[in-house]
Amino acid sequence: MQYKTLGDTGLLVSTLCFGTMTFGGVGFWKNVGTVDQSGADELIKASFDAGINFFDTADVYSEGQSEKTFGQSLKNLGIARKDVVIATKVFGRTGPARTT
């Protein structure tokens, strides 16, 4: 695997980033994919074993289920949080709208 420095952070990230958008399959995201916990564990293990340390997620993916599934995979596989770099997003709405 090849790695690059992420900006001026000093963090080395794999040039390939694994996206978790298909984890969970809730709501709108059920049309994108429905990778369950077992499938997520297999995919994360294969990716990590191949040298990928850069993972992308978002709280809007499957209404947060994608992040929960990804986190559980790290726990199930014994992958330390310090050994991965996690990218996320902060703009999309999750949950019901605010009422006035």
C-alpha cells in the first residue's frame, strides 16, 4: 500500500480510502446497500490487512447506522482507534427537523 501525508498533520494515510456508505441500509440508504455487521467485519478486515488505514463515513449514511457498524467492526476485529484515520462529513441533516 502507498501512503501520503494528510495535509500538514503528519498523519500517514493510505492512498486508498474505504467508504462505509453501504453499511446499514436504513431509510434512503437501503437503495445503496445493506451490508450487515458480519459483512462489514469481513470488508474492514480485508481492507485493513491490505494496508488501508483511511476510512470514510458520515452520520447521514443510514441515519447513523453506518458509523455504528464501522465502530463495531473495529471493536470486533481488535483494531485500535489509533491505527486508523476516519473522515466524516458535517452538513447533512440527521433525524427530524427542528421545531420552532
